[in-house]
Amino acid sequence: MYGNAYIDPNDKAAMMLAGEDPQKLAEFEARIARGEKIEPKDWMPKEYRKQLIRMIEQHGHSEIIGALPEGTWITRAPGFKRKLALMAKVQDEVGHAQLLYSAAETLGKSREEMINDLITGKSKYSNVFNYPAYTWADACIIAWLIDAGAIINQVANAKGSYGPYCRALDRICTEESFHLKYGHDNVVTLATGTPKQRELVQAALTRWWPPIMHFFGPSDKISNHTEILMKWKVKMATNDDMRQQFLNMYVPKIWDLGLTLPDPNLKKNAEGKWDYTEPDWDEFKRVINGGGPCNAERLAVRRNAEERGRWVREALNTAESKYMVPLA
Amino acid sequence: MIISLDPRVTRAAIEEENTIEPLRALDQWETYEVFHQKRRGDQHMHVGIVHAPNAEMALIFGKEQFGRRGLSVNIWVVKTRDVFTTEYDDSDIFETVPDKQYREAGGYKVMDKINKFKKGLKSE
């Protein structure tokens, strides 16, 4: 975009490439087209860096905040074995946040900056975690179906173009497979149990269905902007495609257990796609912008943890510490 | 005070509108690159980084982060700033040319000569 051509500020696709060196951009795009990965110190368009930081950082925050509703249930999980398993899962989620923060750090945003943006509410995280886990069955539905959704998203993104993000996701996906099995096992136990247990899991499923349908986000607008992000392998699948994949894999498994879903329009159509009632995107926007039942609690808990741990971190720090961006 | 479904949250008496000083640089310490060995006899491999205040804690965090499923038998950590690296921009330094075949096993073809020599012996 050199020269004195006027760039329409409403033309998002043109704006995102404004000022980039055309030769470097061509080399960068050719590398991605060849299936090669981009590494931290490679040249990259400003917009590529910006979008990746935003995406990886939000993903990291989701892992941290997602551990909160589940952590609620550690002390009350039924039986010693389930307590141990849930503790292991929650530890994994926090570990995932660290892997993701590290990947985002290689792009030049420090972990302190990311945490600050989380606790002041500037950065977003997955909207589902603004809802409470009322019963043990809610924790089971989260472990099974929210993790299932996360895996679909993560498996797609693991084929993206940014090396450190792909490496983090490969490791994460391996661990998530335990979460999925663990969650499924718990839901099956409830669904094949006493009438009271079935009632509990059905109520949780009904409660979580709208947030699950929101999970992949609204339909993507087919814009040049999306097209470029897909060409750069920042975005690997559309939100609707991921939602379809989720429905295809999990609705039959849910129905197998004799559970029902609170959407009378949900069915597979003649073309093999799933029809469903359009989720309430106003509710989604209201919650993501702070209006959900747990937004305030989640961030307050997070701030509290940072504040109470601060003296320990400071006591351990040494004067000769010097920060350098991690290598990979 | 937050009244939460999480009894721990309620007990901790957390104010919903609590504000805190932003984290300062180095609050999360510096980073260490972590290398692990999967099995005795394998090479150590880079697996990622941890933030830690010193090498001893980097080893503890490294073990928690990368070795908690029994997939490592040994871990090394080294401060990120102590690692010297080549630049991807200079990757042409790794390029080689066909006339460097003398470095490769495939650059040595002796069977032709041996067969010719054997033929020569027979015809004598």
C-alpha cells in the first residue's frame, strides 16, 4: 500500500495492510501458502501480530477463568476419586493458560500486561464462564461439552500458521482428551443413574445449552477481513462450521443418553447440516460486555488472587532479574 | 462482599469492586527455557518456557508444567537471556550446494568401479 493512494478507513481489508512492505508481505504469504510456520522473530504484518496476540491472550484468559466455576466443585465433588480427577483437570487448565500466555509473549506482550488487561476487564475471555455452576451436574456438563467445544476450536487452530501457538495447542489437545473422557464418564454416570441423578443432569444440560450454542460465536460476516485472516491461517474455520461440527459429534451422544435439548427446531436436515433456533445474540453481547451473572465475581476473585500473592512474588524476585522475550 | 456459589469465595470476604495496583514489570519474573528428556537415552528437547524467580523454582515449575504426566525423566532449565541463537533472517547460512556431495554418503559411488574391475579380471 505504498504511494499516495487514499485508503478508505471503512475498508477494513485495505486498512489492515496499510503501510506494509509489499515484498515482505508477499514472502510472508508465500511461506504460509507453502504450509511453513511463522516463528517469533520472523517479519510479520502488524495486523497478523495484533490479531494473534488478541486471540491467544483471550484463549489464555479463558483457561484461567474457566478454572473458577470448576474449582468451585473440588471440595464438593462426590467421592475422593472425583475430587482428585477434578483437581488434576483444574491444574491442567491453569497450565494451559501459562502455555498460551507464553505463546502470546513471543509476539511482544508481557504476561504482566496481559494479566492487567484481564483484571481491569479490558480483555475478554470465553463468555460461557460468566455463568455459574449451580450443581455438581453443571460441573460435569462443563467438563464434557464445553471442553468438547474447546477441542474442536483448538484442533482447528493447531493447524494455523504461528509456530508457538500451534506447539502450545498440540500439548493442550493431548491433555484435553482426558478432560473430555472424564466429563463424559461423569455425565454418563448421572444419566444412567437414579431418577434424581437424571433430573440433576437434565436440568444442568438445559441450563447450559444456550451458552454452549453461543460458544463458537456469532456467524462470521463474510468480509475481506475474514478472508485475509483465513489466508494467513490465523482463523482456521468459521464459527458456523465449528458449531456444525460440534452438533454433529455431540447431539447424537446426548440423545443416546435419553437426555433432551431445549430447542424444538434442532434436527439434521436433508443436506446433512443441523438446523437450530438462532441463539439469542443480544443476550451474548449483554453478557460479554459485563452483564452476566458472574462477570463481576470472576474478575474480583482474580484480582484478589493477584493481590494476595503479590508479596510472595515480590519477596522471591531478585534485583538482577531482567526480562527478555521468550524464544519460542 | 461477594455472595458466591463457591463457599471459598464467600469465606474469603472478597469485595466485588476491589481495585488493585496494576502488576509492574517483572512481577511475573523472567523466563527460563525448559528442556526435557522423555526417556533415558533420548536427547533433551525444548518443550517451552516457565516464569520463575530463580533456577531452582524454574525446575519445580518446569516439572509441574511439562512433567506432570510421567512423560519426562529429566529436565534442564536455562535463562532465556543466556541462550544465543541464529536469526531466521540469516537462514541462508544453512543452505548447501550440490557440489558439497563429498559430505554425503550418497556422494560416493564405488560399485561401478568394482564391477568394471571384476569384469576386467574375468576377461584376462
